[in-house]
Amino acid sequence: MAKVKLSSFAFARSGDKGDGSNVGIFVKTRADYELIKKVLTVDAVKRHFHGICKGTVTRYEAENMLALNFLLRDSLGGGGSESLKTDAQGKTHGLALLEMEVER
Amino acid sequence: MRDKVLIGYGQGFWGDSILGPVRLVREGPLDYLALDYLAEVTMSIMQKLKGRNPKAGYATDFIAMLSRVLPEVHRKGIKVIANAGGVNPSACLDAVLDLAKKQGIKGLKVGIIEGDDILVRIPELLQSGHMLANMDDGRALSGVQDRILSANVYIGAFAVAECLRQGAQIVIGGRLTDPALVAGPMIHEFGWGPQDFDKLAAGTMAGHIAECGAQCTGGNFTGWRDVKDFVRIGYPIIEASPDGSFVVTKHEGTGGLINRETVISQLLYEMGDPNRYLGPDCTADFTSARIEEIGKDRVRLSAIKGGPATPTYKVSISYLNGFKTTGQLTVSGPDAVAKARLCAEIVWGRLALDGCTFEEHEKIVEIVGAGVCHEGIAKPTDPPEVVLRMGVKCNDEDKVDRFGMEIVPLVTSGPPGVTGFAGGRPKATDIVGYWPALLQKDQVKTRVRVEVT
């Protein structure tokens, strides 16, 4: 077991859902899927995005894709054209999640 | 019935590269070319243009693109499906007919789908009890009724199929859903019905994968180091079969990458609940799909399950919601971050001296280069320079403009190393608010009209 970034073995993509950010993450093996299911709890993701996500976090599982999908509400400063943020659509939040370090 | 239909997706959004559709037409076999030209904000801009000129209000980029490929499209019999009609499909129809006549193309059938634009019907709908409440927060639409800029229903794939059935080679819609541009041709080619939920779900899923163009062929892929030849990136082609299974691929010899990972990446994009992806024609269960690599740049999806659609259409309404502006300056090191922070304090302080203050949620300070996108996650560093980006929003246009005047003075009256002020003084612009709502399906009737050159 060593501390590694999720980016070393996982993939991610993100975009907006209103004022929320939709962050999907997936892996290539069953073992890694069990790992991210255990590590990426709603609380852990909310903590990781403490500087970005001001609302609640919901987690969905898609086993066929070995994927987890997170909805991070109130994360885009109003969302769409109402936001003043550089990343008003959460395009970079997938990469932000991949920066998390886990024991693997 | 054909046992295989090739549907390319050449335009992922308004502003996507013109090379996408042009190369899909030129660089290999294709039966259909799907093109998305709309976004939430686009419709309000188009209504504004139409207000000034009754012949405007559609995506002129579509005409510019067609002018390059129409003879080839006509000769090869490629059918084009686009939501380029914006808020004025009939003007877009006229523009395509004009272009075809100019290029000497005879016998081209062009069809339009109307009925999505409900802007003028809002008072009548509200009066008859359709609340069009905001899906996000439940607010009543009557509160912003005098500020509405556009209102469009998301129309599904059966209207596209009907337009094709009437013989159109070019199908122009207004606010068609992005996946409908792909599912429509499948319904038409394979004779699927409104109760074929598994197949409709497959069409929806295929459309979802393709709807952002190159985002499923290696674009925006976190495994980007494996992607070859971004310059010549191939746009997606859905190789559809009558049983609902399909292959995601691209023209041979093009750049980019299609594998299980690039396809799953795009499936997750703005996905929401994977068990129940909502569309106007069905709900799709993304977790049911079998996803397998069957060759180089070929990923097959099968076994997709779907269910009935909801009794409502989604409606996209835009409205005026105040004013905003942002401005930026570059601040060099040493101590770039500290100096940028000081600059921001100076701006807010000077505005306050002049009686101009903003609430916390009305203003933003970003120090680009010091961890803006990954706020709270990126570790602090000492970059050689940063971009200070500041902005405000509120209902008072004069206050927003007043803010814009205090950015550039920092060059001579703040800390040293402030530069890079370009683009003039930031000016207040309209904030176009987005108002998602639901409307009972029986309130919407689509109409199809086909004309020939």
C-alpha cells in the first residue's frame, strides 16, 4: 500500500447541472472499483471540494462502467451565465477530484 | 431496411470547429450528419436578433458550413439534421433554399420542425394554470414574467423522424434535444415506435455519447497523453443497428482516440442519475449498457434498457437577471500573489470611498495561476506572475460600470509590476438567467414543413 493520486489509475469528466457540478470518475479494474467505492464516500468528496462545493453531495454508482458519479450542488457561483467564476461550468472539477490521494 | 446506418456528429455546440462537419462529409462514408448549434444562452441572443430583424434568429454558422459542403452532401445523399433553426426555423429554411439555388442544386428537399418556441404563449399558459415553476428552486414564473427573453420546449426524436419520412434531406429544428438528432434517424431508418423503449433508450444513449462532438473521440480526456494527432481529431460516427446496438467510431485515418475509457468519460458527462436519464421520448438506464472494445477506435454498446418518458416536456426559459462585468490585470513577481491580493483590496476600498459597495455574493476575486480552478485543493505556490481577475454582478447597471473604472488605475497607483491591461474598461453586460421548467406534453404540438428547390 502506498499513497497515490487518483489520477495515477482513474479517469474523470465533469460539467454543469444548473448551479451544480456533475463529476464522474471511473477505473479499469474491479479491484480499483471496490477501492474507490470505499474511499470516495459522500463525506470524503465534500471535504475534498470544501473550497468549491457549498451545497450537498449525492453519489451514484454505475457498475457496468466501474464508475461513480457525484452531483456537487451549489458549486458554480450561480452557474451558467450568472456565474462570475472562471470555471463557471465545472469543467475542471474532474481533474480536481483526480488530485485526491488514496492508499492503494 | 438497412442493417447499418452511419450517423456522424459534427458540431458539439454553438462555436464548435467548422472542420468537424466538413471533414465528416469529406473523409469517409456517412449517411447522416447531426449538428447541434444551441445552448441555453443562445436562444435569448437569437430572440434579440429576431426582434431587430424578422429574417434573423437562427444559427448563421450553419449556412456558412453548408456553403462549403452542400454540393457534396447533395451528391452523396447525406442527410443533415440540425437544430440550427434557433428561434426562427423558417428563416433558416429560406437561407438554405437560397444557398442551394445559388449553388445550382436542384431537387434538394429541406424541412423544418416548429412548435418548440412558446415565448408568445407564456401569458396564455400561465393563465390556464401551467405554472412553469423553476425546477431548481420552485419559484413562480410570474415573478420574472416581464423580463423573459426566450422560452423553448425540448423536442424529441419523433419530430425529426417525421420530417425525414416526409422526404427532407436537410432537417432544421429549433430546440431539439441533442440526442434527438441521432435517435431521429434511427427511428426513421429502423421503424421504431413510441413504445420501443429499449431501442429509444439506445438511441438516446448514442446521442448522449456523440452530442459533444470530439469529447468522445479523445477530446477533454484525462488520459490525454495517449491521444494522437489532436489537430486532425476525428468527430464521432454512430454505426447504428436495427436491434438498438451501436458502435462508436470515427473515419479511418483521422486523429484522436476511441476506446472504452473515452466513451465512458463522455457517458458520465452531465449524466446525473445513471439509472434514469430523462429525455422527451423515454428514460434511459445507462447502467444497463454492455460496453466493449471490438477493434481499433471501435466501441460497441448493447443490451441497453429504457422505460416510458415522463408526461412533461422540459422547457428552457431565459430571462434578464441583472448586470455583470469582469476585468483582469497581470501582476508579476516577486510576491505576485500578495500584490494581487492587495490590488483587489485597493479596488474594493476605492469604490467604497466613492459610496459604491457590493454584497459578498455580488463580487469575485480570482488570482489565476494560484489555484483558482482547484480552490482549496491545489497547494499554494509562488508563481512568477498571476492574472488578477475581478468581477461584480447586481441589478444596478451604473454600479457595475463604476466598478469597471477602478481596474486600470492600479497600473500606476498600486503595487509595482501591474501590467497586461488590454481590452479596454470592462462594461456592464446583461446577465441572462436560465429558468428550467416543465410543461404537460399535450400543450405542445410540433409541425413539419418540407420545401424543395
